[in-house]
Amino acid sequence: MKQGAGFVSRVLPQSCCRQTASTRIYLLLSLVLLSHWMLAVDAISGRLPDVALRGVAPADLALYEADPLFCRDHSRKIAVSQLNDDFCDCPDGSDEPGTSACPDGRFYCRNKGYHPISIFSSRVNDGICDCCDGSDEWATPGACPNTCLQAGAAYRTQLSAEAAAYSEGHKVRTKYVAKAQGLRQQWESQLEKAKADKLKQEAKEKELKARKEAVEAAEKAQREWREQQEKAAKAAEPAAPEQPPALAPEGAPAPPVVPQEGGPEEGQSEGGEEAEAALEGTETEGGGAEEGEEAAPEVPPLGEEDAAAHAGQLSAEELGRRVASRWTHNEEAVGDVQLEAEQKLDQEGEDWAAEAREEAEQYGEVGGEELVEEGGETGGETGGETETAEVPATETGSLLASVTGFFRRVLPESVARLVVPGPPPHVQDSEVESVRAEWNVAQSKLTEFSSKVTDLETKLGRDYGPDDVFVALADECFEVPVKQYKYKVCMFGDATQEENGQSVRLGGWAGWLDNYSAFHFTNGQHCWNGPMRSLKVRLRCGPKNELSNINEPSRCEYTADLATPALCTDEATKAVKEELASAERIAKELKDEL
Amino acid sequence: MGGGEKVLMSPALIGFALCLLLSCQCAFAVKSEEFRKCHEASFCRRNRAKEPGASTFALGGKLQQAAGGGLSGTVINKDFPGVELPLEISAYGDGIVRVKVTEVPEKKRFEVPDVLDEGLDSKKSPIVSARSSKDTWLTLGGNKLRILHDPFRIDAFVDGRPILSINGRGLFNFEHYREKPANISEEESGTWEEIFKSHTDSKPKGPASVAFDAAFINAEQLYGIPERATRLPLKPTKGLEGAESEPYRLFNLDVFEYVHESPFGLYGAVPMMMAHGAQGTAGLFFLNAAEMFIDVLAKAEHMIPGLEDKSRIDTHWIAESGIFDVFLLLGPTPKNVVQQYTTVTGKPVMPQLFSIAYHQCRWNYKDEADVNAVDAGFDEHDIPYDVLWLDIEHTDHKKYFTWDHSLFPHPKEMQNRIAAKGRKMVTIVDPHIKRDSGYYIHEEATAKGYYVKNKDGNDFEGWCWPGSSSYLDMLSPEVRDWWAEQYLLDKYKESTLTLYSWNDMNEPSVFNGPELTMPRDNLHYDGVEHRDLHNLNGLLFHKASVEGLLKRGKNNDRPFVLSRAFFAGTQRIGAIWTGDNTAEWTHLQVSVPMLLSLGVAGISFAGADVGGFFGNPEPDLLTRWYQVGAYYPFFRGHAHLDTKRREPWLFGEPYTTLIRDAIRTRYALLPYVYTVFYEAHKTGLPVMRPLWLEYPDEASTWALDESFLLGSDILVHPVVTKDAFQVSAFFPGKEPWYEVRTGAAHTGAAGKAITLPVTGLESFPAFQRGGSIIARKDRPRRSTTQMANDPYTLYIALNSTGAAEGLLYVDDGRSFDYEKEAYVLRRFTFQNGRLECSDAAPTGESAKGFALPNKIEKIVVMGLPKIAEKSSTFRAVLGDTDGKIQLESAVEPPVMGSGGDATALVIKRPWLSVAEDWSVQIVSS
């Protein structure tokens, strides 16, 4: 977990203990003073016994030199004999810097040869070596051998590798910054041009539109005339049925449209959220099952509350799987997929299990709104039948999966019938056709120019961080394979998780975090019983752009690390170098001493 | 919102909206459908419909002295001449009577094994009987039992008072096994075959129910028969004004998202009930592991001859099969009843010290990096914890005893890394075995014929986490032995001695079975039907796993296995938890009565998932849950796979600090909690107690189940509501209770509760009893291991006479050496200003092979008279009044920095040894 976070909290060599980030800052600051304070401690040990000063940080020496002595918070006066006497006298723990007597105190270890750290006093004499110099286990001498030399060496090796990486990254970053300026100018001129193109195209489109409308008007008049003729002829014949039964696009139940590949439209996904919200409500409140059944008698009741009731209609395995999915919200996750495949009844059934989750999810996102809305709109005309389409909205997740599976298995014919558009208007006049085609081309070109303008404006309006450095990465995507998945993070775009060509959106760009040390993507595809997917990417300096450490600490909330030269700033690079220099100086001094 | 307004409301949507409005009832309704109700079970329907009146059952002849002590005879059913049911009556001391009615051995009625304490038989005592023409009187010390001959009836008397009557209403029923009639259509439906939902129960043995009525004379409250998410006092289920309720049901099930205030049985069952009233307490334990329904009547119906003038609470117990095997527990106090009950079913385990500390669990810590990060998180935030848990995802495709090596490539190193900090790990081992030809457990179990069989005698296949699964037949001692061996280090690959276990889903949960469990006509060892032992199933599996850890530890490492399913006697085996609760305030609330009810039924070592398993707790709820959980006997945070991360430090301040404080409070109290566990182990008394258990004479405590006691000395009035600014607090007894942080004293207000302010999230009312002395270890550490040598602080809370007393039990915290006297039991007494530390171990039974080096760093005395007055001075001297060695002391708040008033005398740096005898005299002037 430490790898992720930049300069201050790099991983320490394994030989040493873990420390909090704040400890690290503290120790880095004091590092510079290291050689001086060692002398200082020796010098003052005259007045106070060594034991009294055990665990005291050099910065705090003045506090303990004072006469009379007070707790750090000045809450009470203490005697010298009360220092480190293994009894807590100060509420702030300051009288026991070297023992475990106070609950929230700190113990400072010198770690000569490595670097000093400050540990919780709960670690003092607890039988675990926390300081590489072993000073925290003073009650059992010899229990913790001094490993600071090794720790220091490892630390220096690590620091020099780091310093090299920083130098390299820093060079790249300089290029990024330079590139940023050029790119910005380029975008600006592109914008100028796009704006001009757009203006021109607008005029052209307008003109073509006028022409198209003129010819269409002429065509319409011609058609109306022809229709009147036909009507007159028909009036002579006996009455025909009002509506042919085979075609009922307006009155028929709203079809659960099979979602198309690709991202859902804005409005649709909003509707999806609504449907999801309703589902969640059902689940926590546990309602609606009976109503759902009543209202939709035609739908085989596959809801979880009926799992047992209708087990006869399911294979035992299917039933088990569905019940399990209450806990997992994922029918695939339960049981061995391989095994399942072997046992599966028929091709349809096999597909169903594998598809259920995705399908249902897509319905949740895409289909939900259509189901509810269209059902609602047409409800007045078709009564009971319409509610078939509403069932998913009132049932729990696994039911939704079942129902959508059901639709796929049972309804494809009618669905196909309903979604097939009517025959295109039969155009006879070649002039109408060509004008219309010309206008279509002009229109789509105009759209193209407009979006180019919008894109460039967006691009130029973005926050690219300090020194505009991320301009250089504006169009970059980073990928990393993890097991069967490929994770892809596009700067200022989308983050996705791909598996066998199927892409799941983890979220769209949602901006910077933590002072440009991270960015995140939100509102990705919804998770069953979980949140919308999201991804947080933590940044650190590295010689090249490299995505790593994809993780999902909570369900559908992803994290990742991105090493990037963009983070190798002057200051950070300088600090690493200084730290290395200082570590080397300490090592040299120690060597000289010996 | 994309066009939501346009939607016309269909009936379905309106129904849904209504449901949201009436969420509670709706949830209830939906859940209730899944479970078989009394009227859907022919055995219950038949018995519940019986009208009270004359019983057809009578004593068959004279009661004879039986060979092993006790009496024997027969019970006959006048409707079926020729059927003679053997009767046995045994007594175990004065307070326990067992009445057993079964069938002749050839009929092979199932008798529940592995529940009664091994030593029970040896406690059998002789019974003196006196017979008249209509009844036989048995004398048991001061208590008496009257057996009426016709109809068969049993009345129990304590000190001449009737307290319990069996078959007073004539509902006793014992359906003997009989031949299947040629034409079953003439029989009531459901007797020879029964269908629930789509599942058909073949019922080859036909109807075999066992039922009886029990009247608790002069009782005013009933408790017990866990597990269900309800209040502690049992509400009536029959004879209510208005709607009839379902009877209580005991049938272990994996209940998905259970709701609070639901009478349905959950994961475990203890058919033990306690009745309490002003005149005393009595208990009843029905040793029967079949599905059981129990009615509690709102008012007595039908006069019981000879007891007409007595008020009483009637109950009706109906089991599907098995035998009539009832233990009457005669009290007369609630503590006596619990002790009697645990004499019958065994005393609770003595847990390892680490297992009563804090446990961190989640479904799932995903991989080794995750485990390391969580472990490091506790250290970085200086929050102690002892055990890190791995749920099902750590296995290779849910094959227990295996590892998913893509996530856990180095399990041993991981365990050792955690163990290096003195901590432990737990992995889950569930009872469903994946039917996978490459899985050694499955291979071996199949080859050896160890699986439970279906009605046709083939290995039963059900569906659970791994997919198609079979279930080991733990009724067979051979299978249990074999299972136990699977825990050995050479069998359980890459396990270590610091790895402990967790048995989930052992009801058993079968996703495609009736009510999510095993078909009743499945067959176990020796042809026993699953229906006969269902409620015992979890205990058998739990026991086999515990035997495994015993074997692994060469019988000298106390096993720790957490189980979800349980039965009477589980307290002898290990810990349980209350299953899959939800991150809601109502579930935090109900966790207290649930655990109290378990404790009353002998099962002490229990806890609820802190934070709630399903859903995401808001930080306030999580914090409050930790504050309550710190006083649960078993203290574990757990969360569902779909929930957000909720490790204690993830919510920022003030939450991290408050949760840290809560966990540290538990750790500081561990010496006391361990001592209470020792008391439970010795006496059977629960660790977490309802107030009436300690104060049975105070009627105001009888219905209290929000507050509780930890042992007898800590009273908790938990805050279990959002944004609470006050709690209603009842202080039992006449002695003061001292708020543990501030030392502020409260005394009971004549049977009335008082209102205590709750000033913020940090305010959590817990009190120490006036008259008690509690030893704490106030230094925070990483885990219990590092606390071993830390000094104690004594908190002395004086009663109104200025006296106090307390015990401290210490042993090595892990082995069974304490059974060989390797422990220390110290008594602290305070009287007339004098504190004494002395040996409390029974003579000749102390500290062999166990040295306790710890010192006392501080002694805090609360409740000294006139301590707050400026003019008074106090000093403490070692030894007698004329002792020369003066100890440093000051009048201060009892807890430094707590903001309390300076009302305690704090003796500093006495550095007295706990293991030695000494005294300290406080001199005031």
C-alpha cells in the first residue's frame, strides 16, 4: 500500500517497522539535524539520568531540561523522578517518553546508521522489535539485535534507485511542460479553423435544407392528391377491419428492447438509475412481491421469495444458484462454471446463466427506463398486459435477471416484430432523394464540425495541473492486464475494464484529487446491490507512464496506481536527492566514527 | 430523472409504493412466506388444534426403582390399547428431574446424542417415592414431584409451592410408530407424505409427533428458546385479542436478511425455557432436535384440577418426531435454573484469551496484500486487535482446507507474519463439500460413504457456495473422527498452529432444499432421518471441528471454532454468532436481547456482527456498534462482500478515535472479562446477563432487555439510537453504580428508571457496581499477547457500607494446564478502609506451574465518604494502620483526563504483586 504515494511515504525496507506518514515527515525533517543532536544528547545527560531521557526526541530536549518540570500540556508539575518511572502522571503522556505507561505517548528511537523514528509507546517493551537499533525493547537486552546498518544500506540502495528514477522522470517532465505550450497553441489554431468551418457549413446546410423542404412540399402535394384518388375508389368497397391484427406497434406491450452494444445514452442511464433505485428499495424494504405476482400473472414467478414455491419448474441446480445469488447478487459466482457447463440442459439454458448478470445489468442501465416508461404510456390502452414489462421494476435483482432471461427465451419473436421499423417511405422521385441525401451529408458534416469545436473548447478549458504538465498526456490512455481483464484508463476520458472484448465502464473523468496527486472516474456501470463503479488513480513519480496495482477494496470501487513523469517535479526530485545525500553523509560519519 | 414523472402508476407500482410506506410489515410478509408455518406442517396443525381436556395417556402400572437410580414404568395411550411407552424418571440433585417417555427399543425412536454433559449420569441421585391409588409422590430434598396416574400428569413443588405442571391441560401426545395403512387417503393429509412449496417429504415412518403442555405456576415472564430476533421476554402467541400469531419455531435455518422483531427461528435452537415471577423461577428443557413449535398462551385456558386457584402461564410444545425427554429445572432462582440447565447440558468452554479480544473479519480480505494492509492499518492507528479472518473466497473454488494460490500464494508465511505480532488468523470451513473429482475431501468422503444419503440411499447432492455439494454425516462418530483429522497440520496444507476455524452454513444451508435446508427424509448414520436430528446438525459439525483443533493441538491448545448453527450444549463446544444481521439501528438494538436470550439458555460465548453484515453502516451507527460490541462476549467486526470497506480508521475523526476507545475499553477490561468467562465455565452463568438474573426480586427488571450486565459488576445502558441525547437508565439494587469514566455515582430510584444525558457520540453509559473490585489492564497494546506482563489497575467501587470485593482469574490464556491447577485466582476485599489481596483458589488448588509476575500500578478507590471535601485528607499505608510504608496517593478523577470530578482516591505506584498476599490501609482524617 505504500508504493502508491509519492515521495513522503515510500516503502521502507522490510527490515524495519512500519510508520505512519506523519512519522515519516517528522523523521525526514529531523534527518538533517541528525549528527548534531547525537552530540546534544550526550552533552546534557549530565543533569538528568539516562533513563529519564529514554525515548525523548531531540526536538523535545528543552522540555525535559526545564526546571521545574511540567507536563508538555502544562497540566501538572512533575518531579525528575517521575520521568520514565513506568507510571503515567501526565495526561498527555509526556512524563513517560521511554515506557509504555501512558496510553498515547511516543517513543523516539535514534536508529543510528538508518534514521530516527517515533513509535507509539504501546510498542515499548512489547516483545516486538520496532526500532532497528532495538532501543524500544530495552527491558530485554539482546532481544532485538541492531539492524540499522543493514537497514541503512538497504535504504540508501532504495534511495539511489529512486533518485535515478526521479532524475529520469524529471527530464521527461521538462519535455512535457515544453510540449504543453506547443500543444495548447496547436489546439487554439485548430479551434479557430473548426469554428470557421462550422460557420461555413451552417450556411451550406441552411441552403440545402431550404431546397429539400421545397421539393418535399411538392412531393407531399402529389401524394395527397393520389391518396384522395384512392379513397374515392375505396369508398365504393365494403368496410375492412380497422387495424390489421398482425401489426400493432402502438397498442402492444412495450417490448423490453434488447440493449445494443456501446454506451447508453444520457437519458437512458438516468432512467436506469431510477429502476435500480426502485430495486434497492424493494430489497431493503422487502416489499412488492405479491403485487408483482398479481399484476403479472403471465410471468413465471421466479422471484427469490418464490424460489422454493416454484422449485418444481426449475432444475435443482438452478434453484440453488438463484438462492445463492441473494447473497452474492451474482449467479455466476456461485458454483463451478465449468461443472455447470457440463451439466447444462440445453444451449439456451447454458447461455442464460452466463448472460443473466450482464443482461440484467444492462437492463438495469438501459432497459429499465424503457420498460417502465413505455409501459406507463401505453398502459391505458392495453391494461394488464402492459404490466408484464413493469415487473422487473418491482422485483429484486435476481428476479430481474430471471425475467429478462425469460423475455429472451420467450419473447424474441414478438420483440423482433415490434422493433422492426415499418418499411421506409417509398420514394419515387429521384430529385427528392438526391436533395435529401445531399442535405443529410451536409447535416452530418455540420455535426462533426460542431463537436470538433466543442471538443477543442473542452480541451482548452481543462485543468492540466501545475505547469500545465498533463496537457502532454491529454489524449493518452494507459493499460494494464490483470488476470483475464484489461484495465484501461484514458486521461480526461473513461476508465474501463475489458474481458474478452466486452467492456465495462468503470467511470468517466471526474477530476483531480488530493492536490493533483490523484484523479478519479465516477458514475461507471452500476453494480448489483452496489454503487456505480468508480476508480481512483493515485499518482507518483516514475520514469515512464505505468499503470499498476489495480484493486477493488470495496465492491466496484476500484483503485490503481499510475507512475508518471508528470509527478517528478523539481522540488520532489531535489528532495529525494537531498535525502540520499544526507543518508550517505550519515553512513560516512558512522564509518569514520568506527 | 429521465422522465419518471410521466410514468402512470400501475397497480404493481402502487403496491410497491405502499410497501415502501409499510416497509416493516411488508418485509415481514415477504419473509414469512418462505417458512413453513404451523398450519402447513401436519404435526403442528394436528397438535395445536387439540382442545384441552382429559388426556388419553395414563401411567401403565407401578413405578419401579430403576437399576441406575431413578424410577421406571410405562405410559399407555388409551386410544391405542397395547401400546406401552417406557417411562423413566431420574433426579440429579434436588433441582433437576428428568422425565423420559419413549418407545420400545425395537421401534428405534431417535434419542439425541452429544448434548448431555458427560458427567451427568454420575450425578443421578436416588428418589424416594410414596404411592397412593391416584398418584405417586417423589421426594427430592426439599422439592417434591407428584405423578398423577390417570391421566398421566406431573406436578413439581418447591418448598410446598407448585411451580410446574406437565399435561395439566391434557395436550400430552406421543404418536407411536405404526404400519403405513393400505389406504392413506383416510388419514389426515400430510401424515404419510407432505408437500411444502415444491418439496415433497416422503415421510416413510408416518406421523411421530411428540407434544405436551407445560404450565408455569405463578410465573410472570418467560424467557429462552433462542434464536430469534425479538425482545427477551417471550410474548404470547395464542389466545391473543385479535390476530393469532404463529407459535415460536425452533428449526435451524439460513434466514436471508432476517428482520428484527420476527418470531421465526434463526440459525440455532435451544429448547429451554425459563419462567420467572415473584415466587421464584423454574425452567424446562425439552431434549429433542426435531422441528419444534411452541405456543405461549396469553391467558390460562382450562382449569387444572388441584391447581385451580393458581395463576400461571401455559405453554404448548410440539415436536415433529423424537421422544419425550424433558428436564424440569426447579430453581428456585434464575441463577439456579441456569446452573441446573448447564449441569444437564454442560458448562461453557474456557476460551483462549485471544478469542475474547477483538476480531476483524470481512467477506473477504482478498489477498495477502489486503491482509497485510489491514494488519498494518491497526498498527498505524494504534488500535489493538487479535484475529484476522478469511471468509470463503480464500479457498480454491470453495474447497475448504485449500487455498486460492493466485490470491494467497504463501499462506504459511502470511500466518506467520501475523503471528509474529502475537495475533492469530481464522479461516472458514463450511460443511458443504464440493463435488469435484479432484478434491481430496470429496474423493475420500465418497469412497468411504461418509455423506448424508437421500431417501433412496444415494449420496445427497445439494447446492451451496461451491455449486453441487454433498454433506458429511456428522452423526457418525467415524465421520467426525475423520473430519477432525482433516485439521491436522499435515492434512490441512499450509495451515499453522496459529490458525483457528469458523463453521458457517451448518444448519445446514442447502440453497435448493426445502426452506434452504436439507430434506427431512434424508438419511444419516444408522438410518436416522434428518428430521430427527435437524437442530443438532450444526452442533455435530461444530463439535467435529473442535475435536480437530484439539487433535492438532495435542489436547493442550484450547480450540476456537465459531459456529453459526447451534443447539443445546453448544456452550461446551465453542462460540457462536447471531448470523447475517443488517447495518441498521434496529439490528444494533435487537442484538442485545438476542445475546441475553442466548445467555439465559446457556450459550454465553456469543456476539453479533459489529457494524451489521448486510449494508453500509453510517459512521455514527458503526461507532455505537463498536461501543456496544466492546461488551459482547464475542466481539467481531464483519461485513458482506458488497459493502464498502469499514475498517475502524476509514471514517476519519472523531470516529477513528471513538472506535479506538471502544476497542481499547474491551482490552482494558479483559482481565475482568476473562474472570467472568471463568465464572461461566465453572458455574454456567452467562457472561452477558439480563438485570433480573442478578436482581430477580426487582419486578422492574423483568422486562428490561436494552440494558445488560457484563458479569455482575458492569452495567451497560447502551446507546442504540441515532442522535440520542439521553437514555433511560435503571439502576438495580440499593447500592450505587459508578460511571466507569467519570466515577459519577447513581443509585436506584425506587424501582424507577432515570434519564441520563448523552452528551455526544463519545458518551456511552457504563457503570461499575458499588461493592465490586475490578482489575483492569489500562495500557493499550497491539494485541493480548503483548499485554501478558503489563501491570494491573484495581478499580474499587465501594457500596454504602464502604465495602467491596472482587476476583481475578489468570492462567496462561491458551492451554488446558489450568485444569491441572496452573492458574491463579485472587480475591480482593475492601472493608473498614482496608484492602486485602488473598488467595481465592479452592484449597490445594493454586498456582501449580503458573507464575503471575504482574504488579499493580494503581489502585483507584471510588465512594470513600467525604472524599470531595477539601478538609478531609487521606493517606494509604502498606500493612496495618501502624504500617510505616506510606503509599503515594491523591484525590483525583478515577480516570486521568476523563473530565470527571476528583472523587477517587488514587494510590500511585504501589507496585504490589498480584500473586502475593498483602493489605493496604486507608487512613482518613
